Amino acid sequence: MKEKQMWPDARLLELIRYDDRSAFEILYNRYASKVFHAAYNLFRDRDVCEDLVQELFIDIWAKRQQLNVDNVHAYLKVAIKNRVLAYIRSQKAMLDVTAMEQLIEDYTADSETLQHDITRLLEKNVAELPEKCRQIFILSRKEYLSNKEIASRLNISIKTVENQMTIALRYLRTTGLTDYLTIAALFSVFTRK
């Protein structure tokens, strides 16, 4: 166990994929307090933040075989902030404006790494979509065409476009990509000049 504590995150994740609970415990001990502080800086409710951290790590263990993360620290930071924001939306809670400004500042500093991670994940996961679904998603999200324009260009119904977009977004949600996308969207909104 002591030897594992010195191992890099990538090695721990590899062991976790093979159900190694001690590797998971080391990863948890390495990051739980940092993740808690990231949550608490946004939403100053200790109990809620502790619950959100626990839920995040439970989710990581549950999805351990599918987990594809290059930078654990960045992933956890984005994932917990996404959970805090989801909690705030669901509870209509008040967000600390100073904390939001700090969030923007943090992401401005890390934006190049974050953008690289988002782009890589998006390209990888979009490539795994069925051909027609992928084509529609790209027309919608990269070429910014409306559903009507996509339907016209591909000579299909608007309903088909909507259904394929639902399939694409549902798939991307199951890959964990939406943790990044929600924060990236917030980042772009708050940093727009």
C-alpha cells in the first residue's frame, strides 16, 4: 500500500479499472480534500459539499471500467464544479459571485489545458457515434446549423434530426463529457467580452 501511494495517477486509475480498492482509496485520499475545497469555494455549505464529493467518488468507482481520464486533478475539479452548479440549479440556491469570479480566473489560467482536454474528448466520443448521428451532430455543433437547415441539407425530416441529436447528446452524457462541456459553456459565457 505504501508503495502505491507514490504511484502516479495514471497507474492508480489503471489499477482501479481492475477493481483495486486500495488504489481507489489512495486516489480518494489524494484528492478528496482538494475536491471538497473546490466545491466549498462555490457553495458555502459544508454538508452539501461533503455529500457532493462522496457522490462524485462513488460515481467514479461505479464507472471505473469506462473511465478515460488523462488529468485526474483537472477532471475532478471540473466534475465537482459541475455537480455544485447542478445542485444550485436544482435547489435554486444562491451562487457566491466572488466564487464565480474565482472560478473564471482559475479557468482562464487553465484554459489551454482544459480546451485541449475538451477537444480531445469530444473528437474521440463524436467519432464513436453512428455515421448519420455523427454527421448531424457535427452540422449542429461545429457548423451551427439549425435543425431545419440540417434536415434540408440532408433531405431528412426535422424529427429525424431531433432524434439523432438526442441520441448523440445522450451518448456523450454517458461518457462523462458533459462534465467538461457544462463548465466550458459557463467559461465561454462569463469570459466573453
